[in-house]
Amino acid sequence: METIRHNFTSPNVGQVERGASVMLGSLLVYYGLRKSWAGAALAFLGIGFLRRGITGFCYTYQTFGVRTAENEGRNVSVPYELGVRVDEKIVIERPRAEVYRFWRKLSNLAAFMEHVETVQPVRGDQRSHWVARGPGGSKVEWDADIINDIENELIAWRSLPGSDVDSAGSVHFHDAPGGGTEVTVELQYNPPAGAVGAWVARMFGADPSTQIHGDLHRLKTRLETAVVSPS
């Protein structure tokens, strides 16, 4: 089955920006209409700002994966901050407990995450050290803690302060309606150069959403073609 894309029409603009957009949009429309046809372009621009402020949704932010909206009233495991947000889903035709166990053994993550070289447990199985391939053949390393773990349901983690990458993520496991396991990944990371850094990375093809999409399909292939020993 194909990956189910997250609906990006939810608000991605913070409240302060929304208020500023409404004010700016109102002024542009007001002065644009006063100038008759000469101000049509100005008024049209103002309508765009009004839409942005009223709906809280920005198409430019969607394009570059930027989100400044706070996590208001949503039951999620990953905090909404400035930076890049990725949500992906896939259905894997294996039992939920099996998929959870494979993911929970953190060293398995490097087997299907293309840009991750190693994930090594540090203290028992709650802290791990990650090594990933960065731009231009460089390596990026960070430590992460598991901040929430519900057997067969949820694993959530977050990088430690001072890490090269400020990131957080969670993976949810649910029984799929048609059988198998629905795996939902939520990933948030803040590049060292902020939104501009994310834009430059995407210019060179390092699209986080595409990466996670591919990683989940590799996980699906690996688990569905694996030989399972009889219990």
C-alpha cells in the first residue's frame, strides 16, 4: 500500500504573525481600493495577507516545511517549533507487536533510514547515539532520549541539548482497518541555519518528507519480506 500523506492544510502560522497579516492585509486593501485600478495589485496582495491571517495557513511555509504555529489543543508527541515538520503514514502487513519490537531495537533504525549510519544505545535502551550523513559527505552526530514509550503503541524521542541537530520525533503503531499495522511518523527538526538552512538543503534534494517517505517504504519491504520464525 502507498504512503498516506499528511494533510498540510492545518494552520502553520503563529498567532502573532496571523494578527500582523490581518492588519497589513487590511491596510493594503484599504489603500489599494482608494487608488482605483492603479491599486488593484496592491489590493490583491492585501487579500492574500488577509487570507493568511484569517486561515493561519501559508503556502510558502508549506513549500519549505516551515511552521510557526503553536501546538494548540492537539494530542501529539512532537513539539511544534520553528523549523521543519514532517508527518508520514504507511501500512505494513505485519502484526503491530512485531513492527513495534523491530523499531524499539534502536540499532535496527540504521537498516532502513537511508541517511543514518548508526544508532547505538548508550544507557540501557533509553538513550542513544546517532550518526548520520550530512551535506557534502560530512557526518552529523547527536544523542537522543526516549521521552515516551508505550508498548506496541508509541515511541517518542528527542535530541539532548547541545546536539548538532535539534530534533524530536515519534512513531505511532495502530491496527490498520484492513489488517496489518498503520505506522505514523512525526518528525520535527530545527536546522542550524533555521528555515534558510532547510531551504538550501532542499535546493540540493535533501527533502525531509521524501527521505521519511523512502525510509518507511524500506521498512515496509524489509518487514513484509522477512522470514518469521514460528513461535
